[in-house]
Amino acid sequence: MTVAVVFDSAGTLLRSYRTARDVRTGEILSDVETTLLTCLDRARVLIALNAHSRDVIGAPPDQLLSAYLCAQNIGFGVSCLRQVTPHEDLARILYSDRNAMVGDLQACIRDVWGTLKEESLVVMDSGAILNLTMPGIEFTVTAGGRPLEGAKEAISDLHAMGIATFIASGDRAAKLERIADHLGIPRDQVHGIATPSIKAQIVDDLKKCYDTVVMVGDGINDLQAFRKADVAILSEQQSKEKPLELCKAADYIVGSVRGVVPIIRDLSGDAIVPI
């Protein structure tokens, strides 16, 4: 049999640290789950900005974030949303916002970097949570991460068994490719800026090529992909606090990404056919 394993990134392959700043109050929310924060309000949309943290840090903090994004021709991708909204509508809300300042995003970047700067390998992403009702930028966000303990070994073990591995995540492709290079996952098997519905579609498409498709994730944004997969594995390595709906959708719950390997071995037995 042929088997493919699709991994989420943040919280599954990466120990992620996320910070959000409430643009209206200035409150910093450290180590927050940004997908859950997004899903608390149907009007919220989590986006990833195609911006480099060092460039943002070098910009004037009192400049409107929308003006900076326009001046630098910075695009974005949608990472998580609960209601389908045309890209052009989101672009209009983002680039015409009059609330968020560059300094709001800089505060998030500094908070994340202050936590992860001692790590040997750090990948970072910045973005925002738009609110369709305001409308405008409600939160600026930054996420940083390092490979979870055992992640590289798990991927190596799966490859040795002839298992194809993929990444499907709402993070930017450039960030994911860097971590994929470290873990040994081919870049052409990395899917960035994947919303929950796109993750599910990736799983569904892979089922046409593989006998068994396994989804490994850790957050509510993996729920649709869990339901599409032949086997769903929920990782609690970063956090054991999971929505009940997500736990019910999982066929297995593991405390470490290394726990994926024996599950795949038991599922496949000696019948794995590498392709």
C-alpha cells in the first residue's frame, strides 16, 4: 500500500510562540493561539503578510501599517477564516485601514524575538487579523517557531519506511520551505497559505494518488482536513488544551510527533510500497 502523511507546521512540527496586539487597546496577548482567536468571531480573518521582520522593524513606528504595506507593495495570503470572502474585499479592508500602526506589528515582532532569539533555528511570520464588521485590522500578529524535539527524527524514520511526507499550513511558503529543508521534506511537497478548506482539499487530492492519507495536526484549523483524511492524528506536544470537536475527530492522540511513526508502522505493516 502507498501512504502519505500530511503535517501541519505550527504546533505540530514547530514549537510555536505567537503574539497578537489588540490595535484598539494596545494590549499584548503573548503566546496566544491565533487560529482560536480568529475563530471566536465569524467576522475575523487571519492573514499572513509577505513581509520580512527586519524590514518592518526598520520602518517608522508611527506610520500607518496600511500605508507601509502599500508603499512596499506587500501582498498577503489568507490563513484562516470562517466565512468565504473575496480576496479583493479583504485587500480593500487591509490596505485602507486607518487604525493599525507599524509600531503595533513591531511590538509583536519584538515580543516573539525576545522569546526565541537564543534558539539555533528560528522561523518567523507576521500578519494580522482583519475584522469584516469593523471593518479593519483588529489585531497585528507575529508567530515564531523552532523545530519540536523529535520532529527531524520522525520525518527521517517515515522516509526510511517509504512514506511520503507533506506540509500543509497557513504559514508563508518561504518560512515553510526553510523548515522543510531542515527536516528533509521536499520543497515541492510543501503547501503554504493553506486555509482549513485548502488543507482539506490537499488531503482529498492526495487520496487520488495514495491508498492511505494521514493528517497530523494540533489546532482547530486542521479539523476539516482531519475529516477528509483516512486517519487523523492529533498532536498534544505543544499544548494539551484542545477543542472537544477536534479531539472527537481524531483517530489517535499523541504526546509527541515521534508517536506518529509507530502508528504509521502499525497501519501499514509490511505492505508499504514507496512511490
